[in-house]
Amino acid sequence: MGNLPKPFLKWVGGKQRLLPHLLKKIPTEFGDYHEPMVGGGALFFELSRRGLIQEAYLSDVNERLIRTYRAIRDDVDKVISLLSHYPNDDSFFKEMRRVAPESLPDSGVAAWFLYLNRTCFNGLYRVNKSNLFNSPFGKYKKPKICNEPLLRSCSKALQKAHLSCAPFESVLEVAKPLDFVYFDPPYVPLSRTSNFTSYTVEGFGFRDHMLLRDVSWELRTEREVHVLLSNSWTDLPLELYRNYKMEKVEARRAVSATNKGRKVVHEALIW
């Protein structure tokens, strides 16, 4: 229990492995914490574990994800109750994959999300153009579908969090001087074959990366907000953030079909 809370979801691009580098860039003092692309929330949960969160504003454009966070914050008992009855079974997995989660209460969405996340291949949350979950069954022997201690610790941490389904630029409406904002966008792909942005139907393209640069610039230069970003160490981020400080760090790919594919890559920390 001493190392909790930590992310309750496996998440493509999750920052668990990058935390030692991120923590070196945390402001010595800051007001509220903002994570407008919360994903797995690795940095939020680590800062919570260290007692550094006074108040947090977490958001994402993935409504199912935010509803999952909300259910774990507000109704963790019900989420645990549902998950504890879900079997690790291919036919049940396929049945759950066909569910339209929008018709469920938040606790049902959270149980749906967590179950598929824990039992699908590599924990890969992926949707098609119809917003249907389409990752295959993972065939794991004993996945931990219901991790009650983890969910309860996350619920406790989330009591200090405001949650919203909103685009990242909405941080401009709430961030105050000396607050701390961490942006973790879908990375610019290192190659044409590595382009994965289907967390949502819309994806995340060049214009989004330009808007993110502009929003972060306004925060740090006009609002006196502490800003930290991460991205791939490749041409576009290096060009977009040429007026920022940068550090090149090593990280290991978390998702690949083979161990060989989980190679070390270089990422950019930007502030």
C-alpha cells in the first residue's frame, strides 16, 4: 500500500517510466495542478502520493475516460462490486466490447472501461471511426481485473480533483499565476508506421500540435504559469518549441507485439 496511488489503467504513452525525469522538472512550489490530457494520470498520482497536490484540474476529450475517473472518485464501491463479478473470458470480452457505454451510469462505464483495459491485448484502448472499441482479447491467464486497494487509493487521491471532458485549450479558463500545467499530447510519430492517435475518433494532428504550442506559450509568458510538456524527440516538436528549454531523455516503448519492439526511444521534455 505504501507505493499507492498509481495509475489504475494501462495507457499507451503512459508516463510511469518517464516519472524520474518528469519529477526533476517539477516547480519547487506551485498552486493548483492541471493535466488537460490526463490519460493514465501517472504524474498526477505520483504527485498525490508525495502530498504535493492541493487541488487538481484533470480533463481529457475522451468522455468515457473522464466518466471512468469520475466513477472511481465518486462511486468506487459500485465499480469494485461490478468488476469483482466479471470473468476473464473471450465470449464475455466480446459481449462487453459490443456494449454502448454511453447508455450506462458512470460506474458501469468505469467497470466496462477497466475490464476491457485489463483483458484486451496490451491494454490498448483503441476505437474505430464509429467510436467502437476494437482491440482484441489479450488471452492473459490471470489478469487483475479488480484491484481493490489500487482503486480505493486512486479514489482518495481524486477527491482533490475537478474532472471535465474538455479540449486541452480549456486550461486557459482555469489556470492561475504560479499554477502548474503538464501537457502530455499524443506524440508526433517517430515514423509513418508508428502513428497511433485513435484514443478518440478525431485523432490529434499538426494543427492540434500548433495550437498546443500557442496555448502553452500564452500560459508561460502571459499568465506566469509553470508549464511542462513531453513529446517525441523528432523534427516537428524541436521546431515548434525552439524558443523553449528542452531535454532529451530515454524511454522504453510500453506497447508492442514483441519484446523486441519495446525498444528504447528518445523523448523531449519541454519547459
